[in-house]
Amino acid sequence: MLQDNFLIQPQQLLIECVINAQSGNTTTLNPFQEQDFLINRPIIGLQCFCADDMANSPLATYLPVIPASLLPYAFLNISRSGTGPIKAGVWYKNIPLVSLRHSLNFTSTASSNLDMFRCDPMVMQWRDSNVAFPSPTAQALAQYSVPILVTYLLEQQDPVPYRQAFINPHHHR
């Protein structure tokens, strides 16, 4: 990726959050599983998908993917780990999941951001992050998958250039 005249080579990994149901309604908070591969790796972007983009999760669960009609009711809460002057805890709260959708699909009724959700490089606490439904929403299926494409830097990559571009998108070196 070329960002403001310098090259960053991010990596990507597809993960998922499983949406559970209780009595036919979505559970209010649906936590992520621990993501061992992403421990200590600065996250710089997130993208999500809906059933209009893929019918079933390509990951081990093979669950049906969240329908486009449910995206407007879902929100992402991100917790980060903290070291030194960086405080741990909730860093982003109630990000509309629909704003993380990055697919251009002309047959879809879901909105698309046409760019990934970019964030200041941070190490996430996955078990404390979740997909939330502030009010339970009725659904026929017991579970859905929310596939999320995580863009990250390797542990040895310097996040400072990306942080400068994130803070000041017109900054040129």
C-alpha cells in the first residue's frame, strides 16, 4: 500500500466473530475469540462482510454470514492493550458495523464504505472486543458469522510512519 509517498507492507488475516442467539434474538454482546496469531501485532485496518458478499464463513465454523439486513443494528467495540503511556481499555465504542463493509457489490442492498476502517496502529485485546446489538433483534437462525479482514503490521515494523499518516493524512515526507 502506498500511503503519502512511503510504502507500508501490511499483512491481512480473516477472522470472525460468532453472533449467538437466545430465544430467537441476537445476544447483546458477542465477544471475539482470542486471536493468537495477532498477539502483539499493531492493527491498522478492519473490514467486514455480509451474506451478500459470501454465503457462509470460509473459516472452520462454516456458519451463515450475517445478513445485510442485520448490519445496521450491529456495532463493533474495540479494546486495546496498554503499555507505558498507552492506556488499556475500550478504544473505539459502537462503530457501526455497516461502516466497516468494504465490498463493492452492485446486487447488495447493504451500504459500502469503499475503504477499510483505518485506525491508529494499536494492539487489540480480542477477548475484550465484541460485536454488540444495543437492542436484541429477532432472527430465525441460531448463529451467524461476522467475517472481519484484519490488516496489521508485523511486530518488527515501525508503526510511526503509519501513525503520522493516520493523524495527518496530508503529511508528506
